[in-house]
Amino acid sequence: MNIAQIACGFLVVSSALVSLYELYLVATEAGLARKFRALVGAGSWLAVSGHYASVLGWLPSLLDDHTRAYSLWALTAFFAALTLVQRRSKNEQTRRLLTPVFGAMFVANVLILVFYRLG
């Protein structure tokens, strides 16, 4: 098992956990719009988890090798942006919980970009 596989495994689990957090928000949020946004977020995080599971070979990939490489770069930028956005969040609880999570996910993506070989 190499570093990229460990990082992908971490991202499968962490993305699934963020999806569960979004489902928690669906159950606890008051407004319909907030519930819908959390539900869409939960589905999106499950898709991200599935993407990394397909990189590991646990699921069949829906992307060719070049598209997968571009998506890894896009997800790396996405996690960098999420880390910065969460760092600036007005909600202290969210900031304290999600900033380190998204920062770790960003680092894991960088490790995948450095150590992952297509094909």
C-alpha cells in the first residue's frame, strides 16, 4: 500500500463522514431551504467519496484517466478553498470542526497528486 492509496482511503472515509454530518443537518435544520441544501450537500459528499473509492479500484470508474486527473486537481483546489472559507466562518463551532477536516483533506489530495500514477 502506497501513500496515495492511504490518502484515498482517508478521503473515502472523511467524505462519507462529512456526508453524515450533512444528513445530521437535514434532521436538525428548521427551514426547508436549509434542509434541501444539506441534502444536496450530503449527496455531493457521497459522490466525492465514490470518486476516491473508484481511484482505489473499489468501485468502477465513471471517468477516463485524463478526466480523473483533472478532477483530482479540481478537488485539490476545492478543498483548499473550503479550508479558507471555513477558517473565515462566523460560526465558531463549524470553524473549529471543519477547518482541520478540510485542511487534512487538502493535504491528502496533494499527496495523491504527488504519488498517484494513472493506469
